[in-house]
Amino acid sequence: MLEKALKGSRGYGIWVAFLLLLVAVGFFFYLRQLDYGLGITGLSRDVSWGLYIAQFTFLVGIAASAVMLVLPYYLHDFKAFGRITILGEFLAVSAVIMCVTFVFVDLGRPDRAVNLLLYPSPRSVLFWDVIVLNGYLLLNIVTGWTVLESDKKGIPPPAWVKPLIYLSIPWAVSIHTVTAFIYSGLPGRGFWLTAIMAPRFLASAFASGPALLILFCLILKRFCRFDAGEKAIQTLAKIVTYALATSIFFVMVEIFTVFYSQVPGHMHHLTYLFAGLEGHNTIARWMTVSAFTALISLVLLIIPRTRKNESLLALACFGVFLSLWIEKGLGLVVTGFVPSPLEAIPDYSPTGAEVAITVGVWALGLLLVTMFYKIFVSVRNE
């Protein structure tokens, strides 16, 4: 079936070529980073995680969101998701590959990643993160590809696939829970030291992932003659609505807890995040966009009339994706370092090389999604 990804219309070829160009540019700047070191980025002693780890954190949620299709379809026999469950699994595969790539480019010495395999430590959260991410990647590749091959042959999937699919459901929750523990397990960072970090991660994941999948389904409907079905799209939209509302609620709970308790060390982080601190307000400006976008998207999704309008639904889903990309990306990661334990307020701005590498990795992920979906649509049309 892989040959189907190599054939397509002229527009498809131009799109693939464009993505390959972005990947090549990102790889060029990564070679420069490999030669010069992480000094080519905006990272510093005080802010050691930035744009790369922000993308990693966000994309783990995109990968985990596939469970919102697998669980209703396989456990509750919700047949409306039958046409798009494989799309969710392929999106998860692409997202996990991007996650691993972002961690790889964030390492100043990428060869040291081998130490995780040579000297495994079960006491390390990073060790478990490697286990759950790679295990989830393998599960989705095997189940997604096997089910697609069965569809092509017109036969039911083999019986041995079902246990793997059921295993992928709790595994999806585990990958984002373990990622949340990487942050909440750092006692020296008050902004991340909260028991609600894992629930926040899951709520935002179950909003951003299905929102992105809705956008892909609408694109496939317009350009590839594949209709996911109104019932499936609207059900996904409702999932996005409830998950987004829950995510907003969790953030408001954090804000109340911090400011009602009046603990200065915790208050300073949220003040920096939403209002700026001592003139440092770059992140606060981004968070203003995130907050307004989330609220507008939530209103569009709550009202049935606007939710059932495909154009407004696409706008709302894009807003959800953008809002959570800001909030869960730079907002979450950078704010954990500002102010520092010594009460300094370091500045962090991604450099051009850092942005180019990030765009290159995203282009790689979009290229994988494009090829997977091209194979899927070709098989379904046949």
C-alpha cells in the first residue's frame, strides 16, 4: 500500500514538495546547531526548556487524543467513528514521531540519548516516558496498518488485533500522565508543582487532538472526496466542547488556588503568565490571544447552530488548536522557569534557527500525516 502515497494529483505533488523543502531547511539549521551547540537557540542557563520541549509537550496530547475515537468505537460500538478511527491512529503515529524528534533536537549531545537504553533507571520519569511513547507508537502502527489492510481486502481484522486496541486505550492516557509527571515531579518549580497537572494535560489533549482531526476531516471532504459523516464530526465537536470547558475550568481552579492562598512564589508565575512582571510581558501577550481565542471558540462550539456550520466549526477548531498550542506550549514551559529560584526574570525568545528547526519538524509530521491519509483515502475509494 505504500506505493499509493507516491501517486497523486499535481496539487498533492506540490504540497509534498513544499513540505520536503521545509524539512530540508530545518535539517540544515539542525546541522548548524549540532556543530555550534544549543547556543544557536534562545535557551540559556535559566530557561533550559523552550520551543522544542513546548512542542513535545503539546504533541504528546495530540497523540493521546486518538483514544477519544478508539474508546467509543471499540468499547461502546459507536459505529459513526468507524470511518475515521484509523485517521486518529495515524495522527497519533505522526505526533509521537514528532515528539521523539523534538526531544532529539533539544539534546545538545543527541548521542547521549543512548544512555537511556544502556543505563535504564526505573526511578527516572524520563525512562518511563521513553517506554510509554515508543510502546504507544508501536501499538498504533500495528493496529492502524493491520485494520487498513483488512479493509482493503474486505475482511474483518484478525482477532489478535483487538487486545492490542484495548491495550492502547489506557496506554494513551499513560503517555500524557507520565509527561505531566515530568513537570509536576520537580519540587523546585512552584508553577509545575501541582497535582492537577496530569488532569489539565488530558483535558487539553482531548480538546486539541479532536479539533485537529476535525480540521483534517473537513480538508479531506473538500479535496479528497472522503466524507467522515456529519454524525462523527458533530460528536467529535461535542467532545472538543466538553474537553475545552474542562481545560478552562482547571486553569481557573489553579488561578483561584494560587491567588487565594497568597503564596508569593506561586503568584509571581501566574502574574508573569497573564499580566507580565516588571516589564517582561511577551508571554502575557501570547496568553491574551490564547484566552480570547479559547473563549470565542467555546462559544461557537456550545451554540448548536454555529457548531453545525462547517465554516464556523473549522474556525472554532482552529481557535481551540491555536489557544491550547499557546497555553500548553510556551505558556506552560517558559513560565515554569520565570521567575527563577533566585527571583531573576530571564527573557526567552526563540531564535530564527530555533524556529526553522521547529517548522522543519512540524513539516515532517505533516508529511507523514499527508502520506498516511493519502493511503487511507485511496484504499477507501477503491
